[in-house]
Amino acid sequence: MRVIALVLGLFAAGVAQAQGPTRTPGLALLGTAALAPDFSHFPWVNPDAPKGGEVALSTIGTFDSFNPFIVRGQPAAAAAQVFDSLLARNDDEPEAEYGRLADAIDIPADRMSVTFDIRPEARFSDGFPVTAEDVAWSFDTLRTKGRPLYRQYYAGVAEAVVDGPRRITFRFLSNANRELPMILGELPILPKHWWQGRDFEHPLTDPPVGSGPYRIGPFDFGRSITLERVPDWWAADLPTAKGRYNFDRIRTEYFRDSTVAMEAFKAGQIDYRSENAAKEWATGYDFPAVQKGWVRKEAIRDQLPTGMQGWAMNTRRPLLADRRVREALALAFDFQWANANLFYGAYTRTESYFSNSDLASSGLPEGAELSLLERWRDTLPAEVFTEPYKLPVTDGSGNNREGLRHALALLRQAGWEVKDRKLVDAQGQPFRFEILLDEPSYERVALPYRQWLARLGIEASVRTVDAAQYQHRLDTYDFDMAMVVIGQSDSPGNEQTGMWTCGAAKLEGGDNLMGVCDPVVDALVPLVVNASDRADLLTASHALDRVLLWGWYMVPNWHLAAVRVAYWNRFGRPDAPVRPGVVFDSWWIDAGKSAALETARSAGN
């Protein structure tokens, strides 16, 4: 089937058969793309947004590399914006992509391959054309030398074959993975000619060349980096780009501490920030610029799955290998007290790895999910079939007696006893572990948790390290317990392999932080990845979620279905809502607001 549209639309039953050439608006997972073939721009942008100006952002940590694709080094977060991909995601559709570097796709009836045609006008920022050789080199390099997630993402691809200067085919090992064409569409395309003579596996200190809307401008390693908009960017008039990438310069300042970053924002050195601390949101924005209307503060609702945030427990550690021990540690956390006393009642307790979506399990398994799980009834915990997964609810007083009693009973079952107010094993060794953090702000949550654990006789230490050390310790699995966020989408796919399977648990720099290695999980993940329709996806996702929850790999935290942002009142933004709540690259500098703000600040009004 020859598809001469931007990209190919995939339907629930597979690729739609056609009598001749088919023009479709986009590639969608388990459905049709929402936009018409001749769409001029995404509906949620302002296509006439003015270009220009500089915006200053902040982040916590440091950086020493411009290569975001490898384990080594601490990459600048902004560096990824230099590179473009074959397809561009529409942020307002759950799973849909539209043409960027590619302007046509071939998918044969047997779905054993996908072929992309590269746009003839596609260029890197140094003027060199983007070719099929660049695509093939990018694929092979990322799969062999990049972070482990790339090997997992592309595991279903047998080879990449260059069919011509602008045409490349990816041949698949099977046609089971419905998502694979989309995954390849998101492949970041790197310039083969620029990388010749450079060691891809070594941290990169030269600003790289890409085909995206920005290139790297002035920088100071560990302190700041500025992206400069490419003035003659080849894709500026494409439907996927209109109304976006409006700032001439995006400067990101690095801070070692969130408190200092907040002070920089209050002083007007930073223009925009996203706030993830409930206490700061409730109490930290009562300063003169807010009172005068110079700074705007908004909580903008989103419609995204919230995934799972929590204390991840590293099951590679013998201390945390027993499921009963992990459950006990989870029961000791008093969310109701924390929500009332630390978070101003802002959050909802997370009870699913797919929270805030229909992919989340609930109640007891029934119907198709029950039939699926019956295959492993003899090996799964009995609770999977007999008890709805529910975390304890306390009165918020801080006296979690029932939870601690249950936790102590589980610890005793696992061979631990309290002696002289200390929890010890049969050899008299104390139960001692470390809670690893990357921000001091999390200490106000970790320290009360440590006190609750102490009531069980557990000695938990809290250690805060800088962002680079934190990432290194996660990459090498050198931690006992750490605060992590595991994001999810509306249509989970290949990334689940990297998050949960036995093979991924052994890869340095991988995403299976807890070291999950369960034959049932290994069997369920392919059912999620290869689900043929939404019904099958829901069944498999509910089952996977339930098995992971009853594995007690994390101490679940909380979530919020909104984005909290604060910004100096110099921006314009589209009127139309968008699923993530905020897509900042669709904002722009409003000349009138910016001038009024500067006048008011100069006058002190």
C-alpha cells in the first residue's frame, strides 16, 4: 500500500487496506488521526504568533555535555531541542504524529516494514541536506551506543536499509507491535557527517548540529545555556511548526538549589517557572510582584495520565528483596498526615501505575482481565484475586497505629524481630537503609517518613546529593530507596519493556530502577505492547498494573491533575486549551505587555 500523505493512519484492526494511494492526516495508534489531510496548523496554537525576544528559564543541577543520548555525562536538558525527528507529535491527541522530516510513508499489507521518504527541503543547521544515510546512521548508532532504552525501543527492528538518497526502510522481526512505526517516527535524526571523527559514547563538549528549530548559542558549562532560533529554519512553514518555537532565544540558568532558583524568579532574572512543591505554591508566591500583577500565578488543568511518583525500592538489595518487607515500608507512610500538614490538602493519593486514566486497575479482576490472570493464579500473590488494592487511610493525626501494626506483622513473617527497640534479623543485624534525594525540598517529606519507620525499629538515613550524582547512582542502581516519577501515556507501548522486564533490570542506565524481575510481568508486557485494539490494551494494562501494585515495588506518593505555573506578565499564549495544560513552545513575547511591565518596574508601580 503506497501512502503519499504526510504519514499513514493506523486503525485498530491494523493498517487499513486501500484500492489505491491513500491520503491521511496522520499516524494514530488504535484509531484515526483527528486532523484533516490539508490542516494548516495544530488547532491549539496561534499560527500568527509573533517571533522574537528572549525568555529566561531555570533548572536545578548542572551539565557537562551536549549529548542527551548516552549514559555518560550530565547532558544539558535543552540540547535535545536541537534535533528533529521524522514525525512530530500532536500534543492535543493521545497518540498521533504528523510529518516533519518525512513527507510520505509506505507500509505494506503484511506490516513487516515501514518506509519513510525524507522531504527534499530538509536541512541541518549547517546547510547539509538530511538524507536516508543520516537516518540509518542515527538508528544504528543509538541502538548500539545510546542509552539502553533505545535498544529496547528498537528491539523489534531487524535492520534499516537505505533505498535511495531520501528513502529508508525499517524491516521488522514481526508485525505484532502496532506502535513500531510511531516509535521510529520519533527517532532523533543526527548528522552523520558532523559526527565523523567524534566519539559518540563520550560526553560532547562541542555544540552539535541538528535539523530542529534551535541551535546552541552561548553557554557556560554547569551554569547556563542559550538556544538560538534558526532564522532560516527549513520547517518553519510546515503545519506541525506554525505558531510554535516563537522565542528568538531561550536561556536556561542552572541552580544547585530550588530556593535560590525561586529567589532568582522573584527578582525577575527568570521569566517563567513550573512549580511542583505544594508548600511553595501555597506560601511562596505572596511577594510584591504578584501583588502588583507583574507576576501571574495559575493552576492549569491537564488531561494527561499522571503515572506513578513514589519511593522506589531497589529489589537488587537483599534487604528489599522480600515482597512482605516492601509492603511493610509502604504501609508505614502516612499520606493523610503529609497531605494535611505538608501539602495543604492539594494532592490525591496515587494507587496505580497508570493513574488518572482508564488504564488503571480497580476493584477485583473480572471478565477478560480475570481470564488473563488465571493463567498465573498459582504463582501470583493470592491478594491479586481476593483483595482490591487499597492503600491505608489514616485520620491524619500522625498516629498510624493500624498501619504500623500490620507492617510489623509482615516484617515478622519475613524473619525480622524487634529487640531493644531495633528491628533485627535472625543474625542480629539491624534493618538499616538510605533514602536518596536530589533536592533538599523533599527532605520535609522524607524526615517524617524516617520517624514513622523508626517506630518499627528501622533505621533510615536521608541523604541529599546533587543532580549529577543522583542520576549516576540511579544509572548504576547504587541506591536503596529513591524518589522517582514513572510517567505513562494514554497508549503504553515499547517503553514498558524497559521499565519492568527481567532483561531491562540488568542494563546500566536503564529504566527498570526497582529491578522488577517477575515471569508474570515478563509475559504481560508483550500483551500491552502488542495489543490489537483498545479493549485488549485495557485488559493487559489493568493486569500489568495490578501485578505491579501487589509486587510492592514502590511506596506510592501522590498526584495532581494540573500544571502550576508562574510567570512575569510579558507573554501571550493561545486561547485554545491543550491536553498537557501548557505547551510552552506555543507561547510568545507580547510586545505590549512586555513594554508595560518594564515601564511599571522602572517606575516601581
